[in-house]
Amino acid sequence: MANHKDEPIDGPVGRKLWLRADRVLPGGGIYFSRSADMAGRGVLPGFIASAEGCRVTDADGRSYIDFLCANGPNILGYNHPEVEAAVNEQAQTLTSASLFPPTLVEVVERLVERSPGMAWGVVSKNGSEVVSLAGRVARQHTQRRLLLAFTSAYHGNDPELASSPHPGVLADLTGDVLRIPWNDGQAVEDTFREHGEQIAAVLLNPLDQNPRQKTRNANADFVAAIESGRAHYGSLLAFDDVRHGFRLHPYGSHHLLGIEPDLTTYGKALGNGHAISALLGTEALRRSARRILFTSTYMFEAPPMCAAMKTLEIYDRENVFNRISDAGTRLRTGILAAADAAGHTISYTGPDTMPTLLFEDDAEGTRQQRFAREAAELGAIFHPALNWNLSAAHGDAEIDEAIAIAAEAFKRTPGA
């Protein structure tokens, strides 16, 4: 095969769409995590026209085994027939109406039932909204203004919590969020010692998993420092499980850290591609939550709530967590062997259900992009900057096909 590394993976339709997009979208950071620009223009297909199971088809009709799962949501696979049937059935009778749909109560009941310690819930559309709401509830309950978070940790697009741009003129909006290094127990202790009486809540992800870096687990000293500060100063723990929920543990990623949050948030995989997120809280925080006005027109759409209930039903019934864990282990084993056979040294970090592949000695990311581009040419989407995601639709045959693609892509990628 000829060397296509300098040609965009997009065909003529995709290239025309990029030209149109560049005229009417602002570009830059806007939509960046979803844009193929994050991988490098032309490395991955820019526009996806359809999807089924674990495969997507781009605007030019080319098919790929996809290891993004829409950046996380499609834990069962794209266009899952049972989920879509539940959504369509509900849409025949009600989408949005003037008052509550019955499904609102049903979906919150389902979430509370599978979350010991949680007594109430609120549903919305996106993770950003419920994470921000968690901060509001914590502040309302404690009557304190500060939140403690961690450097580069992503908590959505709210201006106060967004990780970019640097504050500048927005410093007044971000000044009440203290950011300290991840996994630094001493920094946690020092920050509580200085600000503990003003810290409403610690806002915590289960992993330090950011673009273009190895995934890091929380160490025991770090978790112990959070628990100690929380207990001594009466601060709350708001757990952000929007990205990792249902992929690290069936009943909440906080179980892996051995902690019990006061507030926890879900999104992404909850609706298998339909827009729904949730905030759950303990009984002690119910009164504070009731004092907050939180509403918007489309929070009350019934079909996404039905999608969530059906997704949870299938997830439990088919042991999806075990399935995606097994698929991820199979992928990890095959990828590592293929890289070694081709003479590449890579890191493969993070949980098997959400791995991150990086080439060692590749500071500029050129081999990373080349590998992703070659894999796309062969029919697999392996993002060069973001962590990947596994779904229940990634069966043994699809995993083995992806490993074979990776092996060939490694061979076509120059060494250090």
C-alpha cells in the first residue's frame, strides 16, 4: 500500500464538510473534544453519518470499528435495538409536556435503588449541569463558598469549573475553586489546614485521566487525606462519575476508592447515547437541594429517561461490566503484543474498559498520530489523544479484527 500519511482520511464529502464547517464554526476550543481536530486534522474521519453496534460510518461511506463510543455514552453499542424501541415507544405518547412525566419518578427511583446511601436524585441532560448543581447544593448546605478540585481535572463547561481558558478576566468566576495537584496528599492536608473552614466540598474524579497523558489511579495517602479533611472540617464529597460511571464499577466508581460520597453525578453511559444525566444526594442534603431553583425546558423529556431505565436493565441483565472488562483485557493483551512485535515501546494505562495508549519517546505525538492515521485507513478508530472506551458490542471477533488492524498500523508507523 502507498504511504497515505500526508493525505486526510476524509474522502471528498468529508473534505467539503470541513470547508463548510471552517466557515461557520468558530473552531479552536469550541467543540474541541468531539472534533477530529483534537487528533490532528485528517488523522480521523471528521464526520460520522451513521453507527451500529461498535461500528461507525463516515460521511463518505467508510466503516470503522470505533473505540470512542461517542466519547463514552454508548456502553451497550450504537443504536441498541431494545433501547431504541423503548425510546420510540415513549415518543409515540409523550416527549415533553407542561408538567412531570411519570418516567421522571421511575428513573430516579431506579437510580436511588442501586445507590446505597443516596436518598434523592435530580435528572438533567448533560454532565456539566449536574456537576455544577452538586457544587451549588454543597455550598447551600454548608454555607461555605470554596470548592476543592484538582489540576486539569475536567468537570464540564461551567465557566467556574472549566479547565480552559486560563482565568484572565474570568478570575472572579474561578477564584472560589481551589486547584491543587492530583495524588498529592500533603497538598490536600495543607489546603484543608489553610482553608478548611471555608471548603464546602471536594470535587473528585475517580481517575486522573486527561488527554495525551498516562492515566493515574488515586493512591491511598491521597484518599486518606481527603477523608481526613472531610471529617475534620465538615466538608462534603461531591463525586464526579460522569465519564467513568458504569465503566469502572457497576454501582459507582467511588467503590474502587473505598469512599462514600455525599453527592454523586452520572451522565455519559447512563442513556446509551440519549441525553440524560443525574445528581444523587444523601438524605442530609435533601432540604438544601429543595432550596435551589434548577430547571430548563428540555430536562423533562421522557424518552431519554426511558433510555436510561432500559440501559440499566440491560446492563444488569447481561453483566455488561464483566463483558466490557473481558473485551478490554483481550484488547490490551493483543495491542501490547502487536506493539512489541513491531518494535514499539508503548504505555497502555488506565482501566481495561477505558484505556489510554501512548508511544514512549514521542514528545511531539507524531508517531501517535501516524499510528492512528494508519489504523483509520485500515478500518479502526484509535484516538491518539483521548482515552478509548469499550462497549458491549465489542465482541471477540471485533476485538480480534481491531488487534490485527493495530498490528499492521504498528508496522507502518516509524520507530523512535
